[in-house]
Amino acid sequence: MPSFDVHQHLWPEAFISELSRRSERPRLRGSMLELDEGDFETDLEAHRLEARLGLLDRDGIDAAVVSLQPTLGADDVPELVDAYHAGIQEVVSASGGRIVALASGACLDGFAGASISARSLIDLDRTAPLLRELEGRKQLLFVHPGPADAPRDLPDWWPAVVDYTAEMQAAWVLWLARGAAAYPGLPLVFAILAGGGPFQLERLRSRGVDVRTTLQANVFLDTASYGHRALELCLATYGVGQLVYGSDLPVVDSRPTLRSLREFGDAVTEAICRENPMQLLG
């Protein structure tokens, strides 16, 4: 049974070229990624297939599930999405089975499912056709933070710590309240522990919610960016069955989270890196 990192981002050459040609944001100027929320130095070397496979080998992980991160704001730019889909399929073909791709906001042949922003999921009526198609195909939905609206005078870390976590919590709770019953067969994974969603269970209980309803066999939370204390709380709250390993490479260094995860022992690591991802991927 292979081990998986279910949260990575890999830009194929076609996507990088299209991003570099753009005059408006999102765009790439050399190695500088220019987004509405700010400008960020980007390691383009990390998006080469050979480099990515090397990082998987370093981490002792067999395969990665990759997606086009909605934080770029590229989802509404057809040229970027098309370039990503065409390019990433070539990467998958050349990876020897070690790269599994998600489509950007669509259910497409050759992909394991789709990724959307948390804000998109909150609009369940608009997203319903995609959700129905994914459920019918038994393909997964990956819910990821979207573009942030943080003012430019705030610290660079503000969107990741404030905006992303808030929208992920909102999407997760909305899914528990309305989505889970409507799409009981749809496998989902919420990035970054649903923005720390499990930390709110006691507050949910104080408002009269039966928190046992938050345990959905087909709803998973990935571990990206979190360490021992957060993982310990999630394991104590949910047990091992709801977590899957995700790193957010190359945005985040995978090693701290993976090291923290392995501190819980072989059985927990096997479940989170192998058994649960296999269930998610079907």
C-alpha cells in the first residue's frame, strides 16, 4: 500500500509559461509571483518533476496528489486553467505513477477529482453540479483556501494565518450543516485541518450541536503546516480515521509536519499516510 501526500502543488511548464505571459495579476515576473494579495518570491525549480520526486524520496513518501492552488486566483482565468490541465497530465504520465492530479474546479477524465476554494464550497447551490458529478464518479473533492482580501499594509503572513483559516473553518462547518446530508457519497478533504476546525468542537457543543455528527467517514482533514500539538488535539478529538497527510509543498516545508506525525508511532503514521489516503482516493 503506497504512502501519499495529498496536498502538494506542482506547476507544469505550460502553466508557468502562460503565467509569465500575463500583463495582469496573477502573473509571474521571473521568479516573482504577483498576486492581488501581494508579491512572493517563488522557487520555480521546486516545480520540476525531477525535483519533486526527489523531495518525495527525501520524505519517504511514495506519491503526491497535486492541485492548482486556488489562492493564486487563477481559477477564473480560462487560459491558465487550460494550460494547467494540459501540462499536468503530461507530468502525471511521466511520473511513473507517483503524481496524481486534481482538476481545477471541474470533473475531468484523467484526474482523481477536483480542487476548489473554500469560498466556492460555501456557495453550495452554485457548486452543486460539480458536487453531483464528482459523487457520481466517486471522485474526491479537495477544499483549499482561496485568494485573500487582506490589505497590503498587513504582514505577509496575514492571509495564511487569518484569512485562509477563517474561510476553511466556514466551509467545513457549512459542509457539516448542509453538504454532508446532501452528498453522503462524496469523499472530501479539507486542507490545513479545515483551518483548525476541530478546535471549535467544544464551542459547537456549547451552541447545542451534537458534535458526533462531525464524524463523517468520507470527510478528511489534511495536516499541512501543523505540528505535534495540533495533531495531538485532532487525534484526541477525532481519532486517527479522519486525518490524511498533506504538506502543502512547495509553499511549506514538509519536514516539520511529517516529523511531528511520525512521533505518534508507526500505527498512526500508517493510517494517516497510507490507509486513510487510499480510502479517500477510492
